[in-house]
Amino acid sequence: MIKQPQKTRLALCLGVACLFSGCAIGPDFQRPENALPEKYGQVGTPNPNVVRSSATRCEGVWYADDDLPAACVTTTPVNPEWWTLFGDAELNRLMALALDNNQDLQAAIARMEAAQAAAREAGAEYYPNVDLEGSSIRNRTSAKTASGKQMGRMTSTNRRVALDISYELDLWGRIRRSNEAARAEALAGEFARDTVQIALASQLAAEYLTLRVL
């Protein structure tokens, strides 16, 4: 039976542990603000005598694309295989060949997969660490000694099982911060892979279309 002073000290220790578990080393990440324009349009006052060829109808009214109200703007996801919109079978074949064999792209994919694996490994620190070991040793002595003397044969078996369980309380946020960093590295790896793939596809498409018009 736990006495009252021991209960008080135990409750105090648990309270302090819970308080520290909400702490983390360093400030939370804040995305930096970028002063970017809402849209890229013509610099200066547009010429009213110039007929704009691109317009969109919204709620019964026609708007030039650069004057379209925000409520009428719709975001359409970009087709990741945008080159297929040209309907060129040879371009599609060359693009598949390049994406499968380009060494820079394969290296970017390997770095992305390594970062994702590191993120999964960092996430395992949230859970207890369990180690289980087992061994079995069997010994048998000879019935005769080196001098030829008869001895009783002896057989012995030794079995051993060991279980070790450990868990780290994230009192100072080390595990939390390491997981945040690992997830950020994995996300950066995905963006780097996409950057290489977009650059490769755009370069190949531009050079192929240039050759077609020659």
C-alpha cells in the first residue's frame, strides 16, 4: 500500500513530466512571408484600343483574363503527363524512355526514397523499443578421456531468453523536432524529384518540337 506522502510525490513527478512533455527545444517553424504580386499582368495602363483575344464569361459577363474577378477564378490541376496533350506517339515514347533512364532523375528518386525511409525511422522513436534475445547451447562430453580412461558421458543443455523494453519520454521535444526535420527533408526530396522531372520533360519536349518544325 502506498502511503500518502509517496502518492503526493508520485503525482508531482507525473505532473512535472507531463508539463515538460509539452515543451520543445527551439521555436516553431514560421513560413517566411514573400511580397509577391497577386497576379502577373501588363505593366502600366492598358491601351483601350487593343483588342484582347482571351476572355472568360462569368455570371453572364465577359471579362478579360487579367481582369477576371477572384470569385470567377478556378484552379485546374495540371496533368502530370502534360506532353500527352500534343497527341504525338513518338514524343510519348521518347518521354517514357527519358523518364525511365535519366540518371539525374533516378538519383533524385533515390534521394527522395532515402529521406522518406529516414522519416519513417525517426517516427519509430515515438514507440517503445523492444529487444528479444534467445539462445540455446547443448554440450556433450566424451565417454573417454585423453588417456583412454572410461568416463560417464554427460550431456547438458542451456537455454536463455532475455526481454528488454525501453521507452524515452520526450520531455524536451527532441523526438518531436527530429521528426519535424525528417518530414521536411522527405518533402524537400519530393520537390527536388519533381523539379528534375519537370526540367527533363520540358527540355525534351522543347527540343523535339523544334526538330519537328525544321
